[in-house]
Amino acid sequence: MANLEVTIGKTKLKNPVLTASGTFGYGEEFEDFLNIDELGGIIVKATTASHREGNKPPRMAETASGMLNSVGLQNKGVDYFIGHIYPRIQKYKTCLFVNVAGSTVDEYVEVAEKLNDLTNLAGIELNISCPNVKKGGMSFGTHPETTRQVVKSVRKVYSKTLVVKLSPNVTGITEFALIAQDEGADSISLINTLLGMAIDIKSKKPVLSTITGGLSGPAVKPVALRMVWQCSKVVEIPVIGIGGIMNATDAIEFMLAGASAIQVGTANFIDPCVSVKICQDLEKYLNLNNISSISDLVGTLDDSS
Amino acid sequence: MAKKRIEELEIVNYEYLNKEYFTLELKSNRKLPDIHPGQFVELRINGHHHVFLRRPFSFHDINTGKNTFTLLIQIVGQGTSDLSRIRAGDTLNTIYPLGNSFTIPENGNYLLVGGGCGVAPLLLLARKLLQFNNTVHFLIGTKTKNDLIEIDLYKQLGNVNITTEDGSEGEKGFVIHHPVLWDESIEFDGIYTCGPEDMMKAISKYALKRGINCEVSLENMMACGIGACLCCVTETIKGNVCVCTEGPVFNSGDLKWQI
């Protein structure tokens, strides 16, 4: 029986499959379709210090093999999460992470501090890369200094597993991977969405109310794979791969490229059961190929010329 | 509400009503769950790489004896066009039943207003209202008489009033112009409406002025259909809520429409 366990920071995941923030709600939305306890982990949607309404509709546009979104971090704020949502979802026997977003360093710190007290929370994923919010978000993750500032400040107040989710909308992703590692991140996850746009020729207007939005789905996989490969070469901390993963084959590609774990995002919209299917198919793959441990796959891409 | 399912449903029948509209009858191998008027399904359409997301359709009719339900589909783009080329015996991967439903009172007199493919949920709604000893009137608006579909079916359930923009059938103009709305001798206990947003706003305004309850069914662009992604939100007095879970049916008074 193959061993699917993966260790990310201080957290041991039963398997390398997590669900991406913003695509799996708080888990409860998917209870009718699968057994959440089978997953390695779930990352609940971006949580900010105070309630946010998010952007005006239209917030999404379908694209070839993907979609654009500009949801704009709609959430009821960290206090509501702690008081009303966490008590219900802490029962899941999977590792729970919260994606943390903010417009200022202080806001990130406030949220991280409050979440630090939650016993059944495995860790947080720092969202420095959301491309939709005008103030903050994208501006943090595309500048080395602000990235450094946020990670350093949050690390001071958050003692459990700290994952930093990188933005792909930069010229050199490895620089940001190294900054996150330097400032004490336990892991990096990449990629967040790519900045894109869609136009309606009938109205001659952009489809999204915010004009630009984040691209996700199979369309981004080649870019995500490339970035995971590049970052895995320069950091020692585990890398979590995200970007258009629709099945176990995609997941294995990311692991060969260097990812110790992966996140399934947009695929959940097409098939609500996909995340658990990937867990099961990864196990089958290991057994079929007589691989004793999933970690044996990580970073074993033969990229010698 | 019934637990949501994801299933391969068999296409047992399909019928082209005209160039633009067709119905699809889908059958489950398991006993169908409780399905309420106003709810919808999300269909996976495999065909083109730019038809990536599922497509939502309201339940149009149900046949519990045959364990089937029917969808009414308007061809508006590549996804629905691909769907129109399926054949009996094919299967469709379906997530259902989704969303909330219309309120079903008893012993009243109700007006069901539909524009274009907005008529889709009104057939099932009418059947359900009749089961609870209500009477129903239909008010259907289209661009031209060729766009009128299944009128004989509606006539079996209640009075049918028609408007066409070009006057080729019924009253000329929009539904809001139809005399049935302005006839003092007719009183409605409530209105249900589904169709273009401008039409629903006009009807909601009419209902508000008369102090009548009005329920609308919205059709926002959806990604997940199950309340996880927050892409399909609409503004209500309670803030932004998902049309796929808190809707698609809303009381018009709860929406932040300037009417």
C-alpha cells in the first residue's frame, strides 16, 4: 500500500491533494458530493480583517479552457469566520488552512494573529497575489520589498504552517520564491491567477466589471508548471503546485516538476468530485508503478539535456 | 431541499420547437429527488475548448411516472448549439437539483409572466400551483409570433395572454402594456416572473405599486452553480448573495433594483 503522506511545514497531510482557496467555499458546499475527510487539505477562501462585499458583477468570463474571475475577496471578515464558520468546519478530518488577504501589512498581521489561536487550523496561506483588488493584493506580490515586508511581519505573529501563495504576474518568479523562504515561509504555493481580460463585441465593453481579472483553468497549466519547475530549483522549502490541474496526470506532472503537494481549483466547478478522484487515482498510480511513497516522485523530472 | 447529485442522465427524448428552442427529456437510473419549480440543473457540454464551464437550465417539466424531467433550451451560443446536436441514448453529466424555488401558496389567483426563454420554469410552476388549488394566468411576451412556443400546453392550465413586439400575435408591445394588467376587474394575489431583466423590473414595479407580492427568477452567469465561487452574485438588501444558492428565485422587494 503506497504512502501518500506529505509534510508541509509543521503539518502532515494524509495525501498531497488540497483544494484551492476561492474554489471550494468552506467545504460545506461540497458535502453532498464527496467525503471531505478523504482530502489532504482544504484551503478556505480569502479572509480579510473586516467584511468585504467584493466587486460588482459581472465577476466572471468563460475563456478557452478556463475562466476569468474578479470576485474581489468577498467575505464576512475574520471575526465572523472565527465565530460562525470555523466551529462548523473544524470537525473535518482533513487539514484546514485559511487563505489570508489584506490591503495593508497591518491587516494581514491582524488576521494572522487572530487565526493563530485556532487549535484545529493547520496553517494559513498568505494571499499576496490577488489580482483583482485595486488597493493592495497584487501590488504586494509583484514587488520584492512589499512581499518581504508582509511575509516577515506575518511570520512574527503566526507560529503554525505558513504558506505564501505567489503571483505569476512578475518577470522573475524565483526572486519572490527566495524572498518568501528567506523571511521564514514554511512553503510556497504557485500560481495564483494570471491577469487577463475578455471583451464583448456586441456591447464593445469588457466582460468583467473590473475590466481585468484572474485567469485560471487548464489554459494556465503550462505557465504554472514552468514556474513550479523554476522555483523548485532554487528553494528548499516544499512547493505546492496550482494551475489547471484537472486529473491525476496533471498532478503528477507538477510533482515531477518539483511540487510536494498540489491544489485543485477551477476543476471543482466542472466536476465537484474531482479532488477526491485525484487522491484515489494518485494512489492507484503509485500501486501500479510499484512506487512506495509519493515523495519519491517529487522533483524527479529528467531535465538534463 | 434534496441532496445534490452528479449523475449521467440518459436523453430519452428531444424535440425542436422552432429554429431556436428545443426540449430535452432526461432520465435517471435512480428515483428522482424532490424537485421544485424554480430550481435548475448544471449540464456539462463536451465539445469545444471554449465551452469550458457547465450551463444552467431551469426545470421545465417533470414526469414522476417515467422518472424523467424536461429542460427547455434556447440556442444562444456555442454551448447550447452543441447541446442541440445530441441524440436520444446519449448521456449528459448533470448536477442537480440546484437553487431555491418559487413559493407555492394555496387557494389564490396568480399571474405568471414570461419573456423569451424565461417561460422555461413557469410550466412546472403552473402545474404545482394548480395542485394547491390556485388558478393561474399566463402573460407571455416575445419579439414575434414565431417565437411563441408551447402555447397550447399553457392553455390547458390557465388563461394565456400574449404580447409580441411586432404585433404579429396578441397585443403589440411589451408585457407591461397588456390589458390584463390594467383591467380593474381582475385581481391577482401574486405575480411570478422570469425573462429579460428590464421586463422583470417593469413587472416588479407594477406589483409594488399594487401592493402585490412578486417573485422573480434571475439568470446570472454561473461558474460552480453550488455557492462556492461567488461569481454569480446579485445585490440584495442583505448584501451580495449567490443566485445559485440564495436564488435563482427572489422576492422582488429583496433585490436592490431602482424601481
